[in-house]
Amino acid sequence: MLNLGLLKTFRWIFIIADFPTPILGADFLQHFELLYNIKHHKLLIDAITSLTVNGTVSLTPSVCPMFVETESASHFNDILRQYPDIMDPVFHGATVKHTTTHHIDTCGPPESVGPCRLAPDCYSTAEAEFEHMAELGIISPSDSNWASPLFIVPKKMPGDWRPCSYCRVLN
């Protein structure tokens, strides 16, 4: 979650790049209807509420990516043009393009493992992550009798966590 001083908190899955300056991508700005005013050096303008946050001009030059057209890149570009949907991460509302259905035969009663207590900071991280995935349509609530506990383990970056599920009992 990110608080930019616009009277609301922005929930987003951020990718932390090995780069000294944090970057907000165009996908983030578009999703939350935020605008950047280059002329007046306003960091962000909320298009919905018209609130603004003043920014600062960077004294270090920005890194500009350079794209080189090669035969292999051209081949990949042809594939991407043939399947444009794979570059658009839409998780809900997508139509299924096949008639395959999956069915898992289970024998015996449902297995269920009780919840494990998480530390408060881990719990809030997990809750925010799952709410965000639900908003994107990646996951949905379930009333299934099958359950496994959730663990949160630290990643290499301090303060970054990875949710893990212990499914040994379910298998």
C-alpha cells in the first residue's frame, strides 16, 4: 500500500527494481486515474478529486532504455502481435476459449488444518495482498471444507514478504 498524501491509500502490487530511485509506472497512474504535470512539477494530480501533491525535480539524469531491432526480437514481436491478449493482465471477465473442464476425484472426508497465528505486521501484509488479488480477480472467496494454513516468509528485500501455503495434509 502507498500513501501519497492524496487523502487515500493506494493498494497495488509493486515490483521493487534494483534501482536507487522509486518509480511509479504508467499502469499505476492509469489504474488510479492520476496525472503528472511536468510543466508545474506537480508530482500527482488526482483526476477524480483534483487534489495535488507537489513534487521535486530530480537532479540526476533518467535512464532511457534503448531498443534494438534484431531478427530474434522481430520474431518475438510477430508472436506478440499474433497473441496480443497475453500482455494484458486481465484476470476477471475473460472468456474461456476452450471446452475443457477439470474434475478432481477425492476419496474420504475433506482435510482441514487450523489457521496459524501470524505476527501483526505479517497479518496486515497478507490481508492487503489477498484483498488486492481478489480485486484483480486472481482469487475469490471460497466456502470449501478443504483448507490449509498460510505462512508468510521474508524475501531478500527487508519488509517484503512471500505468502506460502502448507498443503502436505491436502495431498
